[in-house]
Amino acid sequence: MKNTKESNSVQSVERALRILIILAEAGAPLALSQIRDRTGLNISTAHRLLHTLMKDGFISQDKDSGKYLLGLRTFEVGHAALYAMDIRATARPFLQELVERCNETVNLAILDRYDVVYIDQIESQNMIKIFARVGSRGPSYCTGAGKALLAQLSEREFERFLHYKEPLQRYTPATICDPDRLKEELAQIRKNGYALDRGELEEGVRCVAAPLWNFENKAAAAISVSGTDTRLTDLFIYEKMIPDILSAAAKISARLGYRKK
């Protein structure tokens, strides 16, 4: 039997999204009656949803006319989406070049709520390859891209991360679950300019990653190369992978407007 409470919640989300879409398509403020007519909702439901969306900043109300229009929060969300797409477009040719140089899967990832989220990927041609579905998220503290980005957090932000994520879950014997050890690891990553995942999320999988810097001199994303430990040997990582990924990261960062101080 379908959960009635869950069904009502989903329906409310659908209706709220419909209101946002209608306001976006209108391109001008709309009265409550106009929103009712265009959504097919009754007045009380439309008013309740509008109030909720206003509370969260997605909708605002003109004081003089009483009409409703999109709020600044929708701009923030849209801007974030466009920014992520811009990073993808900027990074993609360099990701392709990196794949061709190392024949391993290359990822582009960002940090979201202290998780690593993969926003683009180019797979290798190897029969056995490592990949994460675009749009999927994973624990930042035991992935190469995640650690590369965590390392750029301020001390205060890192404490927030620990508060949000502790206790740190163990995925393999190599997972760093001790906060002090993780802090030392991140300090080393900042010093080196790259991060390594030594089978910390999945046994037998290794990863090399580096942060991407934008025009605000902030770590906006990270690129990573993943493969099996039989191919990503220490020799291959240090002689080939690290120089290649640092070179690619520097080129992408320059395109994003980063200027090293």
C-alpha cells in the first residue's frame, strides 16, 4: 500500500515546482488568482505553497500590487547550476586529453554538503575500468577528489564537516576514520597540491586528484583519475599521473580565471 503521507509530500513538491515554473515562464509578477488559474490549484492550496516558498526565499511578493514573483533564492540555485555547467564545458577538453595520456577514467567533481558529487566523467578504454555515475555522490574523506577539496576548507569549515559527518564510516581497512589523522592527511595534500586515494573507499582502487581554482582563488571543483591498483602502481602514479594531473588542473584553473598569487 502506498504511504499516504509520502504521497502528499511528493504532490506538494510537484505543485510547488509547478508554481516556480509558471512564474519563470510568465516573466512578470502574477496575482494569486492568475497562479490559481494557471496551476489548477484551489486558492487555499496555492496560497499555502506560496507562503512556504516565500519563507524559503524562492518567491517574493510585491508590496504595492501584492503580486508574486521569483525570489533571489531561485537566482542562487540557477547561478550555481550554470556555474557547474560552465566548469564542465571549460574542463572537458582537458579531461579528454588526460584520458588519452593515461587511458584511465577521469572525473570532474564538486563538494556539496561535504559530499563529493561527480558532475562529469570520461571513461577509459580499458576492459576493466573504474567509474562513478555522473550525478552520484560519495564520502569526501575517502575519495581523491573529495580529499583534494576538503583540504582547502578553513579550520572552522573543517570542524563543521566533522560535526556534520562524525563518526566517519569505515569502508575498507585503509579508510581514514580518525579526525586527527585525516587532518594531517589534508595538510599534506595542501602542501603537495594533489590528493591520493589508496583504496580507501574500495579495495583495489586507486585515485589521484587535484583541485581546480577559479577567479576568486577558491577551489571550485577537482579532477581525478581512477584505476585499479594493478595499473596505478606507485611508479606510474608518481612518475606519470601526478605530473599529468597537476598540469591539467593548472590549465583548467587558468581558463577559470585563477591567477596564482
